[in-house]
Amino acid sequence: MLSFISIIVVSILSLISITPSSFAGETEKDDSTLAAEKQEKSKQKEAKVKADSIDCPEYSSPGPDEFVACEKQPEMISRQHPEYPRAAKEAGLTGKVWIKCLVNVDGKVLCVQVGKSTGHPELDQAAVNAAWKNRFKPAIQNGRPVRMWVTYPVEFTLTR
């Protein structure tokens, strides 16, 4: 008698498109839904990476970690200090971020990347925003200015 009732229940459930796994809190997902979720997760990971470094494909030479021989290193002549984000300040967030800048032959910043994060995206972004406003004396190679990457720390500290 019990198996007869089970057969009836399974038959009814299949008629109304409910599977026994639905009762356990599981839902069946079709392939297109799974693919869409996988693509969304991939986009989220890419967004995090893009938040950590600004992509500069048109300025691929030299690369951020490429050695460039020069007679004179770039020199920062105007440094913009980042604005401490209010929410980060109120939350007591501190840290050191390493910023990489590609300095053009005219001393302007062409590209900015986060070399090493503070672990707090809002602090990293504040440092990136300030880096775009810095000005440099360009590197000199064979008597002529050349593009070169510079790396420098930005420290976020709170005083009491």
C-alpha cells in the first residue's frame, strides 16, 4: 500500500513539474541558466582585477615590470596626495598601497596600476586617482626622454 502511494505522489509531482529534490531546497537549473551564472561570476572576477589595475594596452611598451636602461631615472616634481575616503576614515581603515605609473616623455602619467593593494579598494582607488595628477621629469636614455614605469608607496594612516 505504501509503495502504491509513493508511485501516485511521484506521478503527481512529475505532472506539476516538481522534482523530489525541490523539497530538499534544491532546484534544477537548465544549461543556459548555469552558463549565465558562470559568465556572471567570471565578469565579477574580471571587474575586481580591473579595479586593481587600470588596463593600458595602447601603452604596452615598456611593460610595468620591464627593465629599461637609462642615464637618469624619472623624478617626481609634483605629487598629488590622495584624499582619504571619508567612509574609510570613519571605519578606521589604514594601509600602504604601491602604485605603478607609466611616465611619458613629457612627464605626464600615461597609465596607473596598483602594484600591491592595501586590501581596501576605496584606499587603492584614492591613490590611483591622485597618481593621475602627479608630474615627473622623464627618464633620460642616450640624452633623450623615454617612457618608464615608476613605483612608489602611498600610506594611509590615521592620527588620534
